[in-house]
Amino acid sequence: MSVLAIHGRSESGAVIKKGGPVSLALWEKKVGDKFWVRGPYGHPFRVGHHHKLLVVGGGTGLVPLISLLAHLRGREVTLITGARTASELLFKDWLEKECKTHGFKVIFATDDGTFGEKNQVPKVVEHVLRAEKFDGIYTCGPEPMMKLVYDLAIEKRCHIQVSLERVFKCGVGICAACVIGPYLACRDGPVFTDAELSGMPEFGHSRRDLSGKKVPLGAGH
């Protein structure tokens, strides 16, 4: 799940994909029902002075990047987003309209080729980085995808910021459930720079379960 907040709008929302018991319970909520939200915590994406930017979203990881796009208006932006199939592409029509309005370039990718390019997002990123040079990259999505994008960025010596997902319990840096390398994702992240990511051997490989035990990245998902 991800929070959707668009700059200049008074309302925000949550985009939730059905999965475990929590997301299923939220899907069953009706109009007028309430749920409690804590936050925000940690650090968001940092918008510097870079002009030519590549924004890469996978699945529900696209959602926080939509919030970021409003802060990138006036810059040269290429957005790459993908899903397994066309029906899972989020906000496709809105993105096409928004990108046209603000002069952004948008590239859609689907694993099965039902819309846009028939390819996985990292492969599309690889092709784009081979053809163009960017000042910076922002990415959010499945961690294996982000690790591949990070590796490509390092290869091209391009600044990158990555939004990581870890188990949050306290959310304020006390319980250490979200530790990754020398950092706590809730306090020091969830967005990390390439310099910070270089000190995280777990990135793209392992995470910690609810007990704090280190497990392979896909274990228990």
C-alpha cells in the first residue's frame, strides 16, 4: 500500500493492493468508515537542482512517485512505469494526460506486452540509459527491480534515490525492526541515496522478518 498525496490538493488517499489480512480488511471498508494513520516518518525524496531526470516506478511503487512528479514540473522528466499486464497499470489515463500537460515523457511496460513495451521495467531502463544521459534517477517499486535500476545507475555514474520498504513497528527508530546496513528505514529512510545504499549489503538480497531474523528478500512474501 502507498499514500497518494498530490501537491496543491487538500485530500490524500491510500492505494492498496489485495494481499494479506490487513489489505483485505481495508478493501472491505465502506464509505464513511475510518482508519487510523500515523506519520509521516523519515525522509522523502530530495529534489535538488538536477534538470534531466528519470523516474522509475513498478507496481504500487508508482504511487509515491506521482506525488513527486508535481515537484518536478519545469524539468526534463522521463517516467517509466510497468506492471505484469495492462489491467495492473495504475493511473494510466491520468498519467498520459498529466505528462502531456507538463511536457513529461512517459513509457509504459508490461511483461506480457498487452500495453506499451513488452519488457520488464529494468530492461526498459537499460535501453533508455544507453540512449540518453540523465542527471538523476528516482525509483520506487519491488526491491529486485530497484536493485537492477540502482546497478545501472552506478554503472552510468548517475545519482539515484531509492525508496525502500521494511517492517516498521515503532516508526521512530527505537525497535530497530527496520534496520538495513547502518541505517533504520523508518528514521533514516525510507528514501536512500546511492552513497547510503553502497553501505547496505542487504539491499536487493535480504530483509528482516517480524522477529528481526534476517531472511532472503522473497521469503514469506
